[in-house]
Amino acid sequence: MNNVFVYCEITEEKNIADVSLELCSKGRKLANDLNVKLEAVVIGDVGPEIAKEVSPFGVDVLHLANDSRLFPYRTLPHAAIVSHIFKNAEPEIALFGASSVGRDLAPRIASELKCGLTADCTSLEIGDHVENKTQTEYKNLLYQIRPAFGGNIIATIINPDTRPQMATVREGVMKKEEISSSYQTEVKHIDVAAILTDELFAVEIINRHIEAKKVNITASGIIVAGGYGVGSKDNFKLLYELAGALGGEVGASRAAVDAGYVEHERQVGQTGVTVRPKLYIACGISGAVQHRAGMQESATIISINTDPDAPINNIADYVINGEVQDVIPKMIKYYRLNSK
Amino acid sequence: MSFRIVVLAKQVPDTRNVGKDAMKADGTVNRGALPAIYNPEDLHALEFALRVKDRIDDAEIIILTMGPPRAAEIIRESMFRGADRGYLITDRRFAGSDTLATSYAISMAVKYLGDVDLVVAGRQAIDGDTAQVGPQVAEKLNFPQITYAEEMEAVDANSITVKRRLERGIEIVKSSFPCVVTVHASAPPCRFRDAKRLMKYKKARTITELQEESNEYSDVYEKRPYLRIEELSVDDIQADTQYLGLSGSPTKVKKIENVVFKAKESLRMEAKDQDINDLMKGLIDTHIIG
Ligand SMILES: Cc1cc2nc3c(=O)[nH]c(=O)nc-3n(C[C@H](O)[C@H](O)[C@H](O)COP(=O)(O)OP(=O)(O)OC[C@H]3O[C@@H](n4cnc5c(N)ncnc54)[C@H](O)[C@@H]3O)c2cc1C
Ligand SMILES: Nc1ncnc2c1ncn2[C@@H]1O[C@H](COP(=O)(O)O)[C@@H](O)[C@H]1O
């Protein structure tokens, strides 16, 4: 069987993006299940030293395309290089971040290779399948599990007959786990000049403003999340205060983001990040499926809500029936009193 | 017409109002059971196209919709808002198409139209949230793509400059024609229906609709040809059926589960000082915080 591939994105700071490292971790596990190797693809203006960043996650081979024209990302040159690699290596599985880059690139490649692609998977597993009509048996397929229909259903998608089996996954969904600080990665240099043509640079980048990633709430063990029920940007300060006291981060529902209380980077849920902290405090959040999809795996959940029947209360370990403005200052007060 | 813009617009089930019988046993969507709406980001795409048309002499906007007969509603709605005409790609043999098969069919329909300068799609459709069809159509047509358009900065008959909305910022890019643009929800919303256009196009129909209504205005196309919404079949667009429908779709649905969140045994309390004191103390004692 052929290998598992991960397309690794390069950040503005010339590092490998978190989402790609998370996928390397997942890719390693899938490769182990299949008893194959894990290979990564890095395309940009970075040298072979970049291998150090992916090695600890168990990458066996790194395909490196290094050329100053390959950063910032542009669809056509990156697609040409990835397709070139995939046509030669014929991966069993290929994973991409469900980021602005991955969701631009992966469909283009899937179209060229005429293979299936599943967007925004929340879980990836190896499993078998029997085709009902023909009773054909398939061994070791990639189960691509994702919410669909606005989060109302969970679908398991497979690609029985085409390769690679391609999937995109959002940042924060898979866990980043180093396996060995001394793992050996072989670097293979791609002959970029042989692939790139002038036409591939048809889309010209005139200007760009990309901000460094400021907050990464997925890494936080404690999240104080606010919803529309927090009521105002001003009231959100209370959440920052509580998060500060507990050593956590502030998250939000989409309604709070849409209302302008807080920036989008903090949005939890189907169209935000997925978090699984040890403590999630939901303040004035009703608990729509799209929100729960991003936080239901939190170890302990506290809900503060004026509505005793808010859906979020069904998945909460502790339900405080009350006003956010009233409850949070008390939490801060009693945390301080008891932690001394 | 010298400058041709194709807008890809999809009729989608309103996933914000999903009932119980929305899924069929084979894992495909029972579209009949849900209210059908104009995919929200495709309305932004239509507005994007209208703004291009506003700035280019002699431009025309053609809507392409692939779906069942009732998806003709999308084309009429587009006409009310400023599109010139539309084609409904409809044939039982398209049923069950995943994004790869859909983009193959759409790309064949674009080729059927002949020279096209600009294809505008929504970023993603709310029934699947995949955002794949735009880039896949671009690949099949061998056009460059500009995804996540937020604003059109400039356009003339030779090139377009677009501001893209990315995760952590923006990018301004320029492409010559032909190209594919996919439009993000942060782009300007679509203009409203125009009262005059509503009057003019409200009787626009596909052949199938005319036959179903079976009323007397069968000569309507001859008198007012602009009321004709063309239907395109597999044969019209000369598509190869092996790339269409379920058989042409590499992705298969193995299993569908409804989302059921198991209710936890939760501890309920009021916002009283004593309760909150106990809670915080408990969390510290169990090392969840502190
Ligand atoms: C395709 C799609 C994707 C989506 N993706 C996401 C996503 O990623 N993340 C997300 O969060 N949402 C998402 N949504 C939106 C989601 O459906 C809900 O609309 C949203 O989560 C509601 O946010 P909320 O709970 O803050 O607001 P509301 O539903 O308005 O709830 C406010 C809550 O606050 C309570 N409240 C009011 N005042 C107070 C007070 N003073 N003190 C305490 N409680 C109070 C109310 O009882 C209520 O329970 C998505 C929707 C769609 C259709
Ligand atoms: N059946 C269809 N008919 C017309 N346009 C479509 C169709 N399916 C997808 N599209 C276009 O492709 C975009 C992305 O769709 P999707 O990949 O399904 O998220 C949509 O916003 C539409 O512009």
C-alpha cells in the first residue's frame, strides 16, 4: 500500500502552520494503522532546515519545493507541484488544512486527479467497507467523518475506488503530538524549474496584509466563552477578567462575534475553532448545534444562563441559573478567596 | 455581447430549518422536505457580477443552476435582480452528483455557452459547506481562480483586481480573463429586486414549467423570447455519463447519524454567593482550576 501525505502550509513567519503539524500527527497514526510511511510536502521559500519542524511528528519523507516565487501561496504553482508529486507517488491518503490555503488548493488538485475530497472532517479513521450492491469488499479505507447540513447530521464519507483519499481538516480539530525529538526525516528536493511555467503565475499578488496569529484559544486548558447573552462589548471585559484570573482564554459564539463583542479568531464551533479544554465556561450561550460541535468534548462544562431550559444546559456539568453580570464577579471573588 | 459573465447559483435546502425527514435512506438529502432558498453566498456572487457588468460596456450575465426543475426559481430571482438570462442544468442522470461530478457538469455547460470571460460562484453552499465546486470548475476549464473575493477593486475588459478575505487578513490580486472568482459572505450583499424587472420577467419559465402549468401561453417564447429559461440536459452539454451522478462521484456516503447530544447529569444552582463559593472551591480541590 502507498503512503500517507500531508500538505504543510508555511506561515508568514516562515514556520509550518499549526494545522499542518496537527495533520502530521494524525497522518502518523493513520500511517501506523496502514503500516506505511508518512510523507510531507512543503512548498515555499524555505530551506531543508524546515524539516526540523516536522520531524518530531514522525514524518519519514519531506518533499521540499524551495523557490522565492513560491511564497506567498498562489494556487496554480502550488497545485502544479503537488499534482506532480502525487502523480509520481500515488498517495493512499492526502490531508490538507481546511484553511484559506487548503480549501483553495485541495479541490483544484482533487479535480485534476479525479479523486474524492471531503471538506472539514472532524474525525478520520481507518475501516473496512462492503458495497451493498456488488458485495465488493474494501479493506482499510479512510473514513472521513464530518458534520453536514449545518451541523444537524454527522456523515461518514468514503472513497472506495479513487486515490488519493483526500480530506481537509480545520485547525484545532486534531491534536498536535510529538512522538520523538530525534525522528529522522529524509528530505527530497523537488526540481521546481522543471514544473513551473510562466502561465502558472497568471494571478498577480498586488498587495497583502496578513496579521500574525494573535490568539490561539485551542491551546488553552480553560476557556471562558461568551455569547449573545453577554449583552455588550463592555460586559465582555468581565469574561477577560475571569479568564485572566483562571489563566485561561476568552472564546465566543458566532452571535457574539457577529454582534461585534469580540474578534472572529475566538469563535468556537462549526465555523470557528474546535476546542477541548479541561474547563469550558459558557456565559450567555444558548448552545446551538453549530456551537456545541466545537466544544462538546470539553472535560467539564459550566453554563451560566438566565434561561433554565437553554440547550447548552443539557451538556453542562454545572448549570448556574443567573445573569452573567452578576455571576462572573462572584466567581472571580470566590476563586481568589479559595485559591489562597 | 462582447463580455460574458456566468454566475453559478445553487438552490439549497435551508439548513437552518432542518426537520426530521430531511435525509433519505441512501444518505442523500431529501430536498423535498425542506424549504429551498437561494444559496446565501451566491447572492453575493450575483452582486459581484452585477458590479462588473456596471463597469463594462456590453456585458451580459448568464445564470447557471444545476438542480431539479424547481431550481428554475433561482434563475427567475436572478433576473429580477439584474441577470440577463439563465440556464437550468437538469437531467435525472445528474442526480447524486458529488462536487467532482457537479463541477464536471457545470464546466461542460460553460463550454456549451462558448466564450466566457468570467465565472463567478459563491464561496460555498450551505448544504455541504464544501467550497469545492468553484475551484473544481476552474480546474476543469483550465482557468485561474481567485477565491474568497470580498471586493472588486478594479475591472476593465482585460483584467480584474480583487480583494480577497483570508483567515488573518486580506490580499489584493489581479488576473486577466478568463478566470473564476468565488465570492465570500463579507462581500457586498445583493441589490434588491427591481420592480420593472419583476414585471418583465415574472412569467419567465422553463419548458417543463410551461408544460406543467399547461396554460394557454405556449406561444409566449415566440412573442417574448426573453421569458425563456433554457434547460440543458446531459446530451445538450455533451457530457459523458460515466463522470456524472452517483457513478461519477468518487465520494460515497457510508453512514449518516443524527446529532444527538447525550444529556449529562448536571448540577444546578442559583447565583447565590454560597453556591458559587462551593463551586469554585470544588473546582480548585479537583485541580480543574488553580
Ligand atoms: C452554517 C452555520 C454555521 C454556524 N457556525 C457557528 C459556529 O461556529 N459557532 C457558533 O457559536 N455559532 C454558529 N452558528 C450560529 C448558531 O446557529 C447560533 O445562532 C449561535 O451559536 C447562537 O449564539 P448565542 O448562543 O451566543 O446566542 P443566542 O442563541 O441568542 O443565545 C443567547 C443566550 O444567552 C442567554 N442570556 C441572555 N441574557 C443573559 C444574561 N444577562 N445572562 C446570562 N444569560 C443570558 C439566553 O437565555 C440565551 O440562551 C452557525 C450557524 C449556521 C447556520
Ligand atoms: N448545483 C449547482 N448549481 C449551480 N452552482 C453550483 C451548484 N453547486 C455548487 N455551485 C456553485 O459552487 C459554489 C460552491 O459550492 P459547494 O462546493 O457545494 O460549497 C456555490 O456557492 C455555487 O456558486
